[in-house]
Amino acid sequence: MSDLNTILASIITSIRPSDTERHRLKTLAWRLIERINSIGKAEGLNANGILVGSSARGTWITGEHDLDIFIMFPPDVERQYLEEKGLYIARKIALEGDSLEERYAEHPYIHAVIDGFEVDLVPAFSVENAASIKSAVDRTPFHNKYVESRIRGLEDEVLLLKQFQKGIGVYGSELKTHGFSGYLVELLVIYYGSFEKVLKAACDWKFGISIDIEKHGIINHKDPLIMIDPTDPARNVAAALSLDNMCIFMDRACDFLKVPDGSYFHPGVGQPLGDKDLEYLISTRGTSLIAVEFEAPDEVEDVLFPQLYKLEDSCHEMLERNDFRVYNSGVWAKERAIVLYELESAKLPNVKKHTGPNVGTKEHASAFKSKYEHANKLSNVYICNGKYMVEIPRKYPCARKLVESEILKCGLGKHIGVSMKKKFNVMENLEILSVRDEGFRIFLRRFFDK
Amino acid sequence: MSDLNTILASIITSIRPSDTERHRLKTLAWRLIERINSIGKAEGLNANGILVGSSARGTWITGEHDLDIFIMFPPDVERQYLEEKGLYIARKIALEGDSLEERYAEHPYIHAVIDGFEVDLVPAFSVENAASIKSAVDRTPFHNKYVESRIRGLEDEVLLLKQFQKGIGVYGSELKTHGFSGYLVELLVIYYGSFEKVLKAACDWKFGISIDIEKHGIINHKDPLIMIDPTDPARNVAAALSLDNMCIFMDRACDFLKVPDGSYFHPGVGQPLGDKDLEYLISTRGTSLIAVEFEAPDEVEDVLFPQLYKLEDSCHEMLERNDFRVYNSGVWAKERAIVLYELESAKLPNVKKHTGPNVGTKEHASAFKSKYEHANKLSNVYICNGKYMVEIPRKYPCARKLVESEILKCGLGKHIGVSMKKKFNVMENLEILSVRDEGFRIFLRRFFDK
């Protein structure tokens, strides 16, 4: 057991950017902004560059060479104009770097690698205030302004909280993670005053707790954690945070304060699960595994993962609707995508109880009884708890057959739907060992260990 | 398809007592009443005999040689006096017959066989009105008086309705059956006017329907069918009727009126289930059978069956609480008593998900986490839907072991408890074939066929 301050001092030393790193980043940022402004001027475009995000606020963790540079246009230009001219400027700058890629959020932007930095060049509208944005990215400059003016002297606290959340796996508001965004971390530090105070407060959080720094909230949000955006009274900054990530943070915060330890700041890298391990797990647990595997569509994680989660949920519902009890499920993706279920049993009895209408509902009762008079059935129609019942052969006594036959009728996102309609495989128990990817094996380990 | 009236005419001929039978019954009844009155007079006891029940009202089905004779005492005598003197008179009379047995309802009475008739000699208080009874049997004379004065000319309708209900298995208010009592049948005929009209009405019954012939009901009953007792405004005559027996009656009433057929009046006697039949059923259905077998306590059905049903329910709950899904259950008793369950599966995985407290409940959370830190477990403690969870070895992955180990902790009635604590057997699947009793095999057939 080590002293809290000693641990924090050691962590902060390892994650705070050096003066050299700061200097390199600032120099590059100003050079790129200069280029935007001069291209704008030369081409007669009313556009200017600004630096936003953690690099602008001095709250980036060393080695994270990300630069977010916005190309701001007046709010009265057309969206098409902004996209066209914005991308023109961005591409022109990016071509002077090492590589370039067009990406899509609500509208397109350029991701480039320049001097070893990952640079996002994002066209945006320079609106009056955050409540009148025309596109989601437009609010970023307001966040930037709000945080910049309040974060001085608290940068280390932000770094510690970010690293702590990375260590326990709840950092990042991407749709794969549903964790804490960088902006949320900054607001928590501004509100509570320090890393340690945020953790202390989190120990006492109740589900649905609401923080409203500017005391201007106007909407009753239903999320587990509510942080009213200081720049937009109608918005919850923590809307993307899942209940379980909030809980993990609360849980680890308490534990860390009780027994501080540097390991909280380092994400554990699980060992890949070996073939023998899976054999052992299946025989000890006595459950059945069913996996659906297909080619992962070539999309960014923010597009791919919501579709994978949707598939996971709708196939889960289908399994339960067919009386298969799901103990655990999870998704994994690289070149291949896999949705994995652990079932109480992959086999069910051939007989299934089928419930009909209430006795006394004349037409429904007659229809039910005459339907099952000559149908293939395993009992007569009988009455139980005021309803007609009959025992019939189960359509899918075997989970594999159910998934193989019906999964394409589940709710499938656009890109996953296209991929699965081309081809998908259903694997059962040890067949899953045919997937040898180390990342998948690490996922498997966590699937069982938790 | 036969004509309704032809069918009813043929049925009524077969169930209406002949004049000879009526004469024999009346003669015996008056002889016994005379004896009660003369013994009373001779011994200076203020007691007199009356004939009650279906034999008094002319609504008994031919061959049912039952006589209910009450020995009435003034309401101001002590209960002990009534029991002592009442049994004295009853025993004296019964000793002149063929056999005698002391039985117990709310208080003791004598069951005797006299001249081939089954005679109940029941001491009762001759109270002012049915609302001021001192014992449940005291209301019978009021029922008798109410029905006698209204049933003239409707006796055949009562006989038809009773026989119809016997045929479909819903006649009898005993605690084994939870069906329609004779008094309820008579009131239905009085209210609706005929057998056919009762059936027509039943087709339109809704759950909770209330009939109040005297329009004097004072209590909101929660039963499926409510027939306010014309002699007691607080009582529901149909309180013992189960929802499913009410439903079976409604269902068969509709069907019979659509396609009248004599078979409704004849209870079907199922064929006993053979060994090969059970083998076939188990393999087709794919379910598992678990039976608990023990010596049936030597008690009347009204004592035994409520205890069997209680055992059936509490063991059912125990199975479900341990994640075994019960598809069907039933009880059977003769010299041996058997409670039978059909399970989705008698085996479950070794792993079981165990849910802990909500995250944020400090002491509970700590207690849960420290309890499972060193316990034998199959996963780490993790968080799911805001709660702590852990996967642990299941205590009873096998239903047979569960029942063998825990059934004595289930809710057991007094007499069944004594018997089971002496000895009970748990049987699985084909082991049940060791019970060769034909009645049990008929029960088994209905268990599956419904």
C-alpha cells in the first residue's frame, strides 16, 4: 500500500507532455492555422483556422499526437459550400503532409498525418452560441473556450483522471465504449476541483445525479449521470455514458481511495485464451457457446460498433423469445466480426407449451381450438389459468439451427446486413477455436473472467 | 349430430331415480328421523332429526344412495353438549345398521351404512338464520329450505346439469376437485330457469361474474364466479370453484350447444399408460420427469389433497427458484402418494449467475465483494446493469439431488410431513414405471394427453 500523493506524482510524471513535446505541437498547430488563413485569404474564402480539443487546452496525455483543427466558416453560408470549400482547404494542407484520408461524421472532414501528428481538419460553422449550432461539431469551439478559461492550473488533475479512466477502461465517448469524454473529464475537474475530489464525489454518486455548473439546465434528462453542458442548457454532456461504465468508475474510485495503487492507471492486457483453456472452461461451466462470424464491414468503429451492438441485442432477444437463456454475450471485431453468446443450453425439449386466448373470448377461442384440432401436437388443447393451452413440437429445439435460419430476420444495421447476406458462419462450442486471432482470444479471456 | 332434446331426454331417463328408489329412500329417511326424535324424547334431549341435501330436494342422481340427516339442537346449548349428545344419538341409530365410522369435518359426525344407503348423521345447531351459524354445517338446513321451496318442477334440470358437470369433471366442491357444489348447481338452475339456459349463460360469463338472486350481497368477492348465498348475504356459494373448472364448464357448455352429444355426460375413463408409451413420450417430448413418492397418510381426501397441492406448489416454487423450469405437474394418491413434475431439463450448467447489491450501496457492496474475493467462483466480481454480479458454482445442477436434499424444507402439511419424514423416494424418468397401479397409469395418461 503506497501513499496516494507518491503514486499520483509518479503517474503524472509519466503522462505529462514535456516542454519539447508541447513546443512541437504548438508550432505545428500554428503553422497549420496560418496555412488555413492564408489559403482562405488567397482564394477569397471567409475561413479561418482554430485549434480545439485537448491539444488546445493543454490536457493531452504525452505521446497522444492528436491535433484537432477546425476550419471555421460564417454561419450564413450553405452547408454544401462549407463542405466543398472546407474540404478543399483541408485537402490542400493535408497533401503537404505524409498521408490523407477523407472521413465522415455528421459531415465529411480530412484526417491526415503531418510531421508524425494525427491531424483532423474539420470544417465547421462559426455560430453565435452553442444552442444555435448547425452541425454537432460546431459546439466544439464553445467547449474549447469554456474550458480554456477555467482549466489553468488544473491540467495535471485532468491528465490523472483521464489516465485513471483509461486504466479501468471507461475513457472515451465513442460508440464502441460509451465511456467518459475528454470534455466531461474536464468539467468534472472544474466542478469538483481536483482528481481526488472527483473520485471522492463519485463514491457517493447516485444513479441520475445531475451536475449543472452554470445552473441553467432546462430539460429533465433520464441518463445515469447528467452534466448539463455549460455552453448549452439543453444538453447532457454525459448522455453517451453507459450506466455500467459510470458504475465501474464509482466502484474503482472507492476502491482506489481505500487502497491507492498505481495499477489502476494501467489497463490490464489479458492473456489470450488457449485451446485447452476453452475446453476446460466449457466443461467446468457446463454451458453452450454459439458464435456468429462474418466479414467486418470496412467502416470506422463509430459506425461498425452500434451495428454490432444492435445485432447482439436483437439476436439475444430472438434466442430468449425461443426459450434459450442467454448467460453472457459480447462482440468483437477486426477483419472479421464475431457476436458470441453463452447459453444455459443450446438444446431444448421438443415439446413447447403454446398459450392461446382466454376462455370466453368466443371467436379467438374457436379459431385457436380449430387450428389445433388437426395440427401436429403433443397434447390436446387444455385450459390453464383461464387460458387455452396446447403442447406442440418446438420449431427450433436447437439454438444453432435457430440462429442459422433466422438471424437475417434480426435487426441488422445497414453495413452488417450487406456483409451477413453475403456470408456468415455459426459456430458452436470448440468450433470457435478455429478463430486464432490473438485479439479475439484476449476478448474470449475477458468474456469468461469478466 | 343429434337433436338436443332427444339427447337430454335419453340422459334424463338414465339418471332420474325411479319411483321405487324414491320410495325406498323416503321410507328409510322417515324411519331414521323418527328414531332420532324418539331417542331424543326418551332421553330428555331437546333434539330432532331433519333430512337435508339432494335426497331431501329430489335432486339426487339414481344409484347415489346418500342420505344426509341432521340432528338439530337448540342454538343455546354448548358445543361440547351437542357433540356428545349428538354423537350418542347418531351412534345408537347407526349401530342398528350395517357399519359405522366416526368422521370429522368442523365437528365430528357419524357415517353409517344402513339398508344399503350411505347415511351421514350430523349434529347441528338450529340457529335463527344462516348468518348466525355456529358451525359450517348449520347453514345446510337453510339451503335446504331455500331450494326446496323453489326447485319443484326443475329437478330434472338439476339432474342434467349435475350429470353434465360430472361428465366433464367439474362437479363436486371437495378440496380435491374445487368444482361446482350441488347447492350451486341448484341455484344456477333456479336463477337461469333450465339446464340449457344455464349453459347458454355460461358461454357469456366473464371472470368475476356475480349472481345475486336475492339482491342482498354485502361483500366484494374476488372469486372467478360469485353466487351470493340467498340465505347469507356475506357468503359466495362458488368460493371453492377454481378458475379452471369454471373455464372448463364455460368451454364445454359452448361446444355442447354448438354440437350436442351424449358423450359430454359420461366421464371418459382413460386407458392406463403402458411402459412403452412412457418410453415413447419421454423420447418424443425431450423433457425430464421427477416424481416424489411416499406413503399416503390415512386421511380423508378433504384433508389429504390440500396437503398434496400445497406440497406440489411449494416444491414447484423450489424447483423454479433453483432455475429448473416446470412444464407440468400433478398429484395422485391411493395407498401411495405421488407428486410428479415434468421439467424442461433435470440438468443445469454448473455455472450460475449470482446478483449482488447495486453499485453505490457502500456497506453492501463491500460485503459482497469481500465475500466473493476468496470464495470458489467462476468469474471475477463484475458490474452489469448497475449491480454487482459474480458467477459461482451452482449448488444443485441436478434436479433430483435438489429434491432429495431440500424437499423436507418445503411447505409440508401436517400428515404429509410425518409420512415423508419417515421415508420418501425420488424417481426420475423411466424409474416411474416401477409404480404399476392402474389408477396411477391412468393419471399418467391424462398428465400427458391433458
